[in-house]
Amino acid sequence: MSKLTALALSIAVLGGVWAFLALNPLAGVALVWVGFIAWGCYFHSGADNAALQKTIAGMSFGAVMAGIALYLVSSGMLGGLGALAAPIIIAITVFPLVIVAGMNLLSVVPANVYGYAATAGLALTAGTAGNATAMNLTNPVLLVIISTVLGAVFGMISGKVAGALGK
């Protein structure tokens, strides 16, 4: 079997397993779409142990930075800035996504951005922006981090299965 066919088959089967888990027994704990983002991030980051670490660290860091932004916006702390409050908060919290690239674990800037975007997107569409400091599964930061870890691990497993099938 070709390496491409092996990878396609591995991702198809494990993608179905991931979707079943995220939409059924792990519903409310894992987000299927965030897992797939982490899965893709794992592969574009090199599909090795370093990629697994950088995907999880980067996307988690991005989620935390988005959580800080969500907290600041929802708290109204900078409300005196009017329409400029959210854009200024976003500018301040996305700057670290790139500047930390000198640190090995956070050197994959797209991973940092994916975590930020997934967290902000979830919070804004689910109406959970004010839950960014909650210590439960209504917190979009926690949901994105859990989903990131699981998705990246599924990416690693799919790569190993594909390697075994492609031999």
C-alpha cells in the first residue's frame, strides 16, 4: 500500500473514531473541530514527537492568551475606550503569539494562532466569553486545551498507523 493511501486510510478510520468520541461519550468535554485543527497542526509541524509537543504547547498558549482577551473584554475593564477597547485588547494579546517564537516549544506560530482563534471563535459563537476564568467545562480555554491534546494525540496515532500500513 502506498504511503499516501495508508495515511488517508488511517486518518479516515481514526477521524471517524474521533468524531464518534467527541460527539458522543466526550460531548461537552471535547470539540470535534478543535481536535481536527490540532491533528492538522501536528502534521504541518513535522509529524514527530517535537510536533506533538509544539502543537499542544502552542495551541494551549494561544487558548490562554485568548482567554485573557475574553476576560478583559467581558469584564469591561477597558470600557472607557469605547469601540477601541476590544481591538486594543486583541492587539495586546496577539502580540505574544508571535514574539514567543524564539522559545522552542512555542516556535510554531500557526499553532499559537490556531489555539487563540479556536478559543475566541468558540466563546463568541457559544456565548461563553464571560466564562474564560470558570474552573469547569463552560470555560472555552479548558475545552480547547482538552480538545487540542486529544486531537494532537490522534494525529500522532494516525501517523504511526499509516507508517505500519505503508510498509
